[in-house]
Amino acid sequence: MPISGALASAKFLRVGIRGYAFSVFVGLTLGFGCAWIMQKAGGLVYAHFKQSAVSVQERYFRLLYFGALLWIVFALFLGDWVTSPLLRLFRL
């Protein structure tokens, strides 16, 4: 999703091929960062609730999946918000 947001920013600003390549690079970097954060959050939730009852685990993991859905949507906008000023700054 961050790559999609970054490419949308590049399309809106009508940059050349270097701008698109830079946008993909920024999107990939943000994507790896977002995936790392999601993995760490999931590990922390698992470690905290692994001794709990199954019903409690299910409830919190459903909340975790909902949070991941929101995080994915946030990552889309983050790709746009980060890439757009960088493209303007470097004028690619």
C-alpha cells in the first residue's frame, strides 16, 4: 500500500521515470518499516496473551487484525504524504 500511495503522488506531480523509480524506492522503504512494526506488534500481543484463556485470545487477536487493517490504510496515505514533499524537494 505505501507503494501505491507513492506512485499516486508521482502520477499527480507528473514526474519522469526517475521520479517514479524514487517513488517506488520510498514506498518499498515505508512498506518494510510498516511490516516490521506490524510484526513486532503481533509478537508483543502474542507474548502478552499466550497464557490467557482462548476466548480472551480470540478477542484480542480480532482487535489486532482490525488494527492491522487500519494500519494498512494508514500506510497508503503515509506513502503519499512522505513521497509528495520529497519529489517536490528533489524535483525529480
